[in-house]
Amino acid sequence: MAGVHRAGCARTPAAGTAGQRQTVPVLIAGGVYFAGESRAWTGGMAFYDPLLPGRAAARGYLVTVEQFADIAAQEMYRPPGADLAGILAAVETGRATLGPGRYETLLRVGVHEDLPMLTFTAPHRAVEVQWTRPAPVYLGMLARGLREAHGWDAARTVGYLAGRPGVAGRWTRPALRRLVGTAHSGPRTGTPGSESSSDSSFDMPGRRT
């Protein structure tokens, strides 16, 4: 498989047979931080920085290259069918920049079962931007993703989110515990594309080579 998805959890689509809904929980080197402002939820958006210490929790989705291109185009606010050459370049070299905007930098973050895992993020490092507090509904969506993908309980989810740049110092532990408790008691979410990865965690797709 290739790919990872958002996390509270990063998302990773892995490329394979169209229509499959195969997913896998993964932990990848680096971390998630919050910056900018979400158009949908307000507050900070989740981005992935491979040079942050620790590991980022993600969910891998098995998707085709074409499916990943469509997901990437949606996240970049472009017409369907993103730059396939850029995706192939990211697979081969580990990184491809399709533009200066958010989610326009493609990264290869690992390999799962001989398939490359890809994600998209911002071109800058976490230390290069001002961190912003994520909105409760956004953070709650990430908390549900951590429970669904990794089976984490509320205490582990709170501990993970509390350390994220943009959350640390901007959300108190009691407030996080209340938010995560509510999120974990709600209904489970669905498949890739059911939420915007830009506004929930991060996406990482993969493909067969």
C-alpha cells in the first residue's frame, strides 16, 4: 500500500485497485502542527513537517494514482486531475512542489507492502510560520480519526494532541479532555474524501509502481 491520511491522524491513500477501501494505521517520522486559517472551520489547519521530533499518527488508504491525483487537486482547490508528473516525481525523489500554496507540496513518507506512501503539505517548516489554534470542531474530527485508525483511548489522544504546535499553550488539558470525550462518544466517520484532509488531519496516498 502507499499513502497516509489525516490524523489527528494523517491520512495516507495507498494506490491500488479502484473502489477498494483498504486502510491501515501508520506512524511516520515527523509531526503535525497547526497554522493558517481553515476556510471551512476557521482556526488553524493541520500540516505535516517531517523534521519535527517524534512520530505522526496517520491512516493509510489504498488508492490508485488517478484517485490520489483527484484528492490532491481537491485539497489544492484545483480542477480534478492534478499533475500526474508531479506525483511520479514525489514517488521517485521523495518530494515535488506543484505550487506555493498550502497542500501543494507532495512528500513520500515511507513504503508499506512495497507501495510508496505519499502525502501533501505546505512548503514551509513548522518553525517558519506562526502557529494558530485549531477550532473545536476541527480538533474533534482529528480526535475521532485517532480513535478510529489507531484505537487510541481518550487519555492517549489528549496526550498526543496536547503536544502539537498550535494546540500546546492554546488549549488547556481540561478543555481537551472534554472535547476528546465528546468526539470519542460520537459516530464513526467514513472513507477518504468524507472530510477535507486539509481541514482534519493530513492525507498521504500511495500507488503501485
